[in-house]
Amino acid sequence: MSVFFSNLNAPTNQETPLFFENEKVIDVARVQTDIGKLSSMLDAGSRISIYCQSTRLFMIALAAVWRSGSSAILPATDRAGYLDEIGQQFDCHLDDARIIELLGNADENALNHDQSDQIPDAASCAAIFFTSGSSGAPKPITKTLAQIEDEIATQSPLWGPLLKEGARIIGLVSHQHIYGLIFRVIWPVMNRQITRAEPAPFWDMVLSELRDGDMLVTSPAQLKNLHPDLIHAPRPAIILSSGGPLDLPTAKTVTKALGVCPTEIYGSTETGGIAWRQQHDENTPWKPLPGLEAGLNEDGCLRVRARHVAGDDWYQTQDRAIIHTDDSFVLKGRADRVVKIEGKRVSLVAVEEHLRQSELIEDAVALLAQDNDQRLAVVAVLTLKGQAELDKRGRFRMGRLLRRDLARFEDDAALPQRWRFVEALPTDSQGKKPLHLLRALFADTGNELPTVSAQTRDGNSVSMTLKLNADMTCFKGHFPGQPILPGVIQLHWAALFGASAFGSSRKVCEVSQLKFRKPITPADIITLEIEYDPSVPRLKFRYQSDGADLHSSGTLKLQPQDIAQDDVA
Amino acid sequence: MTSLETELKAFIIETLNLEDVQVEDIDSAEALFVDGLGLDSIDALELGVALQKKYDVRIDAKDENVKTHFASVQNLAKFIQAEKGS
């Protein structure tokens, strides 16, 4: 029995509005028809990946895949390189364009109009998510619709009563992750609420539509971006936040701006929701979701048991916690955030806290750059003062300066060896800082690549701001006293950054239309624009600086991917 | 600059895994610790062990002169030459 499918099918629900898109409203009947059309064209027993911009098309595809008796693979991004990486896990891929095309081709007559017997068993409807494992390789996690419905049934009594008739769900987070999927796709059907047909990732979009009493589905990274001096904003009934801990100052700013304290949900893709809180001070504990049991293992790490988590089994987390007598708990950092260096236990959280106390550092993450490293590495964002100091000293001496500062608090074993200074800590679309992205910053031992300080991508074109410095290996001896960026390095970077943005081959087999107009010096702040044409395949690149001065441009014809890979092997 | 000094600079960079530092960035007379290159006590320890291995010199932590020997690349070169010569 599935509440999601029975609500979609119920004749009494067919005129209930399900999505809103600008002023337009789309009712259950229309969505239900599309689900029927699409599922009639899908094979049973296959693995179908879905990546959509539109939440409406996503819901249609997901329900159709389940109804056809297949499993849904939900990639976190649609980057070509990422899809290749998880490519063995699925048989075919559905995106917005493909779904629209299939719906357009559907044969109305072939459609079985009596859909009442087509309610699949919720326990056999699988959605497979990917989280980044410690190696950075995507790790599949399977959730069933039954688990998701159980979780919603657990949470509905908490938030449902706050939502009045006509309340709408506005999601800032993607539906491709479990949290967005639960609250933006399954919840609206189960609780007969209307949800925005597309995610609204930016606050100006949200604020122009928000009405009193709506529900916002957000993440800590997004709440941090809310303008603090907002006045006369409508008051949502509830602001959900999940994906990581929300810091107290942000919780307070949001409360002031939108009139309601964000409700944080603690959990993970593996567990689903575990507990919730509205943070009023730094000691606000987490309250377990109704019916969830919480305990600790011998290392003081939280373990939980609930039907939607692992049925009758306990699930062991890596989060250290202290449980109060009323079952509420406070989290004390992840156990894997304690590393052993030279036999000593070093808390990465403590190192980071001490680093943040420095007037030179805005934010910092400590890590082991490789699994068995015996020294810490740090990725730090500097304050203006810190930036000035870095310009004066260079990266190495800057690292040693910060390390001396840290030595006041920390044991020798905890003092970092390797430093990377960046404009912003690398985050994924959920605002998390995956280890593999941080580790990638240490992958090049030489000072060979420029810092990417900004990057915007639009389909098959990407624009990135590159910061160079005179210490870079490529300026050494080219030329003494008059450093300019060698042309061959410009070609190499275009191929390299193209490969990281589009998953294209790194092997260039032909260079054409090459123009070098103006030399690039270490002081230049460069914009590199790359356009990718996968059909050839080729990359077109342009290096520009302020005032749109063109430094160079050209076209790189690439070796097709499979040949290139053979070459590498 | 003597060839031993150049060799020592490369050795320091390699031993301590000093990213971003080239041989020509280190001045032979520059202080290795704190205000100069900015090495610290942990670096000193690692460097000491590595020097004993490679150059077969005895470094006695209780020796008052250790600080002087380690003050700069110049001093370190003199120290090693003296030890080898003896």
C-alpha cells in the first residue's frame, strides 16, 4: 500500500492543485495522465536514471519509473564526467528534454485508462542516491518509497498542523537529493499540498513569490545567503533546513528577517531524518523524531532505531553525542573528524576552531590530504588582512606563520604541514564540503595551477576567473625578470579545466585558429571562457582580462574519450 | 654560493616537503627559523634526523651551538664541512 500512489490515483483528488508555476496551477489529474503515458513507454525491471531541472517532470518520471516496475537512479548532478562515473549503474537516462519528447510521442489510445490496479508496492519502489564516499567515488544508497512514506508519516504530525489551507511549498533545494525529494515531491502528494514546479535556488525568486503561511525547504548554505536587513518580508509558517548544521548567528538573522526560527532536521541520506530543533541558543538540543529511539555505542557515537531508518535494526552513526535524560541530545562532532597522527588523537574540529580565532583567517577546514598522511593539511579562506599578509609572504611562509600561531593551542602532531588558500571553500550543490573536493586542492604538488576564484557554468560553456602569482612554476625562467605565461600552458589549462567542467578528454589531437594577442603576466586576473562541443569533440577557449582585453583564443580538437582512455592506460 | 649550500637548500625543500619554495627563494644567510624562512620546531626535528642520515653528522640537542648551526643555510654548510673535515 502506498499513500503516494493512492493519493495520485484517488478520483476525489484529481482536481486538487499539485504544482504552481508562476500564476499557473497544475492539478493532480494532469500529472497522473503524464505518469500513465510515460510509464507505458518504459521497460519493467530496468534501472533508469533521472535528472531534471523541473520538479514536475521529475515527479512524473519518478512515479512512471516506479509504476513500470523499474528502479530510479538519482544522480546528484548531470555533469558528463559524473554520469560516466556512475554509468554502469543505469540502463537509460531521462532528463527534461527526453521526458517532454516521450510524452509528446505517447500514443493516447494505447493508454490503459483504468489505472486503479496500477498501484505498485511501496516497498519495491527503489530510489538510488549517491553520496561521496571517503575516496570521493560516488557510493550508492538505496531508499524505498516505503521508507520515505514512513518518514513522512513520522514527520507529518510535527509540521502538518502548522500549514493552513492553501499553504504552498517553496523549495530552494534540489529534488535530486533525499531531503528535497521527501519535502518537495512525496510530501505534497501525501499531504495534498501545492508545491513549486521548479526549485527556486535564489532568494529574490523566493521573496517575490513567498506568502504568509508557506513552507520553505532550504539548506544552511542558502539561509546564510539571506539578506540580513530584509524588511516587510512575508512570514512563512515553517522554514525547514537540512543538509548540515545551521550556525546560531544565521538562525538568529533568519528569525529576525522572516519572523520564524528555522526548523533544522538532522539526518543523512542513509538514515533519513533523525531529530529536529529550533536553535535559540548554543545549547539547544536535538529532539528525536516521534518514535525514534536513540542510544550511544562504546565510543560515544549516536545510534538510532526507527522504522524508516533500518526497520528493527539499529543504525550506527559516526556522530559523537551526549544524550540527556529527556532523550534530547547534543552533537559533539563526527568521530571521523578525529584523526590519529603519530599515535596521537587530533580533533580536526578543534584545529579549525583555533584557526578561525586568528584575525587572518575567515574560515578553515583541516583534513588529511591522503588516507595515511602523518601531517595535517588545511584549506583556508583568508580575511583581507590575511590576504595582504599572504601577498607579502607567499604561500609557504604564510602557512608557517599561521602554524606558529596555532602552536599556542595545539600539540605538535596537530600542526598542519600543507596549506591551501582559497577565495571560498569548495562546496557541492547542497552546500556540503565533500572531502574529495578538498583533497583535490592538494593533488598537485607543484605550484602549477592558478587559483580558480569564481566559476559559472551554463550548459556547455564555462567561465572561470583565474588568479595567477609570480611564484608559479610556469613563470620560472619564462622569462627572467619578465614573467609571461607560456602559450603551451594556456592550451594545457584550457584542456584541463575543460575536462574538469565537462568531463571531456584531456587529450588534444589538433590545435587550430590559435591567436596570441597580448601576453599574460602574473599580475593579470584572467577570465578563461571555454565552450565545449561534444559532437566533434572540441573546446573553444578565450583568455581575457578586465576591460575585455583579449589575450589569446583558439580551438582544441580532442581525442574521443574511449581512445584517450586507452592511451592513458 | 657554494654547491653544498645549494645542495642543502634542495635537501631542506625535499625533506620538509616545502611546496611553493624553490632553491632560489632561500637566501643562504637568511634565518631558517621564525622570521626568515619560517621553519618551526617540528621542521627542526625532521631536518635534524634527515641531516644525520644523509651527512652522517652528530647533532647533540644539548649542545649550545646547535642553534647557531641551524641558524642559516650558510651556517649549516659550515657545520657539515667542519664535521666531515674532523
